Amino acid sequence: MARRRWFPALAVGLVLVLTAAAAPGCGGGSGPTSAEPPATDTDGSAPPPPEPTCPVDALEPLTAPVAITAWASVIGDGRAALDLVVARYNAAQTRVRVTVAEAPADPVAQRGLYALAAASGELPALVALDTTITQYLIDTGTVIAASDCRKADGSPDNSLPVVRNATTTGDTHWAGSASPETDVLFYRRDAFAAAGLDPDSPPRSLAELEADARKLKDAGAPTPPIALAGDSSLVENWLTGVGVDIVDHANGHQKHATESTFDNPRTLELYTWVQRMTRAGLLAIEPATAGQEPAAAPVARLQHAAMTVATSTLIGSIAAATAAPMPDVDVGPFPGIDAAGRGKVEGLAWYPTTTGSATVRAAAWDFLIFLNTPPSQVTMNLTGSYLPDNIRATDDPALEAMWTGTRRGRWLDTAYTQLTNLDPAIPGPLIGPYDETRAAIRASLEAVAAGAPPADAIATANRAINEALADYRPDRPDRP
């Protein structure tokens, strides 16, 4: 299925600069290195080679199935999709049995749970957690890099470049699989038509958002015409979409971020727009939900506004909830600062952990290979609304039939088109203290919406992010 383009084709990969001699704990590689010569046994012979980090062949001598647990931050349709994939995997082979345990939806709670389990040596074999805690997971030294596993077994990587780059530090790709999502625009076609706007041409930029909101208001549409959850991800998408980093060192992908770059002209431009829109009664910034927003929240916003933004994983739930009461709801690409469909990669990243025997680690990787296959990716999309990461999944006839023949499918197609149009060179930030960074950005957005001078709110957030970066210790990310 040919993907649409909303702007010229972008770079096909992320170019990352590596320092030749990064200090341990300061770079983004897969682990510490040493220039010391190899050790020898007391008799002078070389010791046996160390066990590989990703022992992909450890399942071969099995005489009984190995049981592994996966923590997955999936709920609703996403959990139903994952349960289907797990059931098919368990039925397709006799070596591994996977059980899914639900992880918290809130990344702050995910990090707390992970820290406790890591400290007690009770991590599961697999975790599927929010992409915002990627750098933290790497710094704990308890996750296995996908690039190590692929090097060991020679398996291909068919993931979208922008999704792969989102969890890449230096030349190391970490996530063994991904369940990506992206923010999209939900809007009321009937309100657009009543205001003389083309329902087939939703706004593509902040300027078009403002112009359309004014026409909607003048036509008597419910006000404010735009209602958005005051989430940090909104700001992150807007800034990433125009190539603006939130932190230094290529947004944390070259090596650990050490300084905030949040205070910049494009952030000031964005916050000035937010304040102008809120003062004019064209935009409402509403309280955000910790973790994944429930579908009821954007549906409620659409009952009193003509436009809102929500994540693509809610497409299935929103389509079902609005089918009868609001059949005029439609989906368009995320309106960027300058153009449509530009933003960052979001969603879940899957990691095998270092906890457990070689057999357990091999079993975790074996399941991820199955999860990455087109049939599994299609199930995660059609049932769970997660966007395919395997580029071959879109060739599936069932997926193509839904994407072209149903309301929900067309929405998923729009979201996937947006994902494929994101710039692989700027997939979004990798930050150790991401929780603190998001809290600072969210507070600044709320302050501007409430009337604080944009420059002051930005400066306050910038200081808070710098303080969090200075306090974060990559060699001890679970410090008290």
C-alpha cells in the first residue's frame, strides 16, 4: 500500500557521532569497555570466553519448556491484541511458555516498579515499557541490546528507521521490538462544514489551527473550538517536528544529555501562540492524565470542542465510542508548528532483561522474533491499534482491507502514514531524568495557559530540566 506524503521525503537514517574515548557511564553504548589485555588463568592458558550477552542458541538443548514472564504496559484493546499474539506463540512451539503481567500505565510508576525489581533481582525476562524511560533502563545495565542479539543470530531488522532510531544510542540499538504510536488530530466534520471549512482538509499547522478555530468560533461552534490535554508530549511533538532538541548531544542520542536546550526561539514562538489562543477563547488546555490517557477523555473533549489531539492507540476505542453519538468525528495528521504530521516516536519499547539464565534470555529473544513477524504486527494493529513496526506488515491483505474499507482502518492508515513520514534523524529525545523533564514542561505549559509570561515559564522549565540533568547519575540511576 503506497504511503502518502505530507511533506518532502526526509533523511533515511540517523547519523550519530561517537566520541572515540567516552568515559564509562557517560556514553550511550551497550556497556563499559576496557583497554586492559585479556586475563589468563594461573597456568598461563586463556580463560574460556565469557557467556554471550544474548545467548540465542541456549534453547537448543531444552528437554522441557521454559516459562518466562513479560511485563507489558498494555490495557484494553492493546492487552487483547497481545494476549492473542502470546496465545499463538505458545501454541506454535513447545520450547517456551510466555505469561503476560500488566505493568502500570504511568511511566513514573513503571520506573519505580522496575527499580524495586532490579534491586531485588526479580526482574521478568521481558519488559514492554514507555519509550520515555529508555535511557534509564539502559543506565541500569539490566537490559540486553537488540543489536547484540541480531549480531548473534543474524536475524534481519525490518523495523521502521525512525522507530529503530528512537531507541538507539551511539551505534547500539536497544529495543528488541516496538509497539509505536503517534499523536493525531480528532475533529468534528459537521462543525467544520457549518463554519464553511472543508471537512476533508483539517488544519496542518499552528497558523491553520488558529485560522480554522476563529472561523469555528465566528460560526457559533462550541468554544473554545480546540481542547487539548496539557501533556508534555504535545510540546515534545511540536518541537521535535521542527527539529528542535529539548536537550543537548543530539537530544541525548550521542551521549548522555547534560544541558537543557528547551529555552529557544521556537519554544517561545509556540508558547506565545498557546497564550494568544487561550486568551482569545480559541484553545483550552485541560488537565493531563498520568500515564496513558483513557479514551473517555478525548471523547469528552469532542463533546464540547471541534478539535482535540490524542494518541493513535486510542483509535479503536474512540471509533467505537463515537460510532453512534458522533459519527462525524474524523482523524487527521497532527498539526505541527510549520506543517502536518511532524513529531516524535511514542509508545512501548520491548527489552529482554539480563535477569535469568541463558535459557531464559534466549526464550525472551525468541518471543520477540515472533512478535516482530508481520502476522503478529498485524494483530497488534487491527486489534490493539498499535502501529506496525515491521515495514512488511502493511502488505497483509487483512490489514489493507481494514485500512481502506472501514472508518477505524482509515484512521489507523492516517496514523501510520504519519509515523512513516517522521524524520528518522530526529525521532525524539532520550533523557535519563525524563520524568522530571516532563513534569517541568507540563508545568510550564499550564503556567502559560493560565497567563504567565511565556519567556518566564520557559526559563523556569529550563532551570528545572538543568537541575534534573545535573542531579541524574547514569552510573546510579536508582539513587534515593
